[in-house]
Amino acid sequence: MGPINLICWVVGVLLIVVGYTRARGPWRRYLALKEQEANIARYEGWRGTRLRDDGPSAASIMAQELRRQAQIAGMIAIAGFVLIFVGFAVR
């Protein structure tokens, strides 16, 4: 076990922690927006009318942005996992 292994492991763990903390907030807000949109769809189905026009709503655009932020943070965490495995593979 050399210093390169330890550096890879430490940086990998740090990337996983950073990725998780950056993804947690946007993902929760994304799920809340999706739940709210599903609730509106159920209400529209129950009432029999549409409350919105066919264009994208501000909530759907925000949901796309939140999903993009969570995906970027997830990629950071995946890079951390890869770096940990590289730390085991390097001799």
C-alpha cells in the first residue's frame, strides 16, 4: 500500500461525500415537484378540466434543472467510486 493508493482512496471518499451532499437537496425538491404535478394531474382528472395550457410550466422547467443538478452531483459521486477502485488497482 503506497501513498498513491491512500491519495486515491481519500480523494474518492471526498468526492463521494461532496457528490452526495450536492445531490441530496435538488433531488428532494425534484421529487416534491413531481409529486405536486401528479397531484395536479389527479385533480384535473377528478374535476374533468385542464387547469394548465399545453406549454411547459415553470415547475416542469425547474424540475428539469433540479434533475440536471442531481445528475451532475451523482456523476461526481460515481467518479469517487471509480477513484476508490483505481486506488485498489494501482500498485
